[in-house]
Amino acid sequence: MKKQTPAERLATIRKNTHLATIAKRSAWDQHIVEQAIFLYGTDHDTFSANDLRDLLPEQGCGFLGAAVNSLRQAGVIEHTRQYVPSTSPATHGHPIAVWRLSVKGLVIAEKRAARTERRSAA
């Protein structure tokens, strides 16, 4: 193994710090997208990525699939067994899933609404 120069060690530290910053930001961005999906689901009976894509900033769209999967695995949203054609030009209209809040998601939404109502009354 070649011994690194001080400049190479510094470059490695900077690279690792930069990667850690990206990873932290990625987790934060995905969390924001998850919240957007949840909030959209509280106002709409069903939704797909088509509905959400236009609401998210460009960098958020990259996290849409991961956020949907995360909420599905957590039992907050569920598949309706329906599909619609994608409106994203990159996908050439392939079918995408239609989702809705699950019972668990509806309970979470109801608790949040009650908490907000209590704060407003105080």
C-alpha cells in the first residue's frame, strides 16, 4: 500500500466529508418527499407519482420512488391494485401504481389533525 501524502490524505477527508453531507441531505430530502406524499394522501382518495411529480422540486422527484416504497413498507400507504400511464416523458407512458392512505395512515392523519386543532384552540 502506497503511503499517502498530506495533500492526498486531506483530499480523502474532504471527499468522505462531502459524501457524508450528501447522504445526510439525501435522507432529509427523502423525508420531505415522504411528508409531501402523506399530506397529499390526506387530501385525496388516491394518488400516483403523476400527481406528486408536479408538486415536488426537481431534486425531490429523484426520491419519489424511495419515499413511496418507504411509506408502503411502513404500512402508511397501500396499493389500490390500479395502474395509470406515467406522464413522465422519460418513462414513455409505462404503467405506474395508484396508492391511497392505509388505515394506519388515516389514523396518523386523524391524530395530526386533532393535535393541530388543539394547538389552534389554545
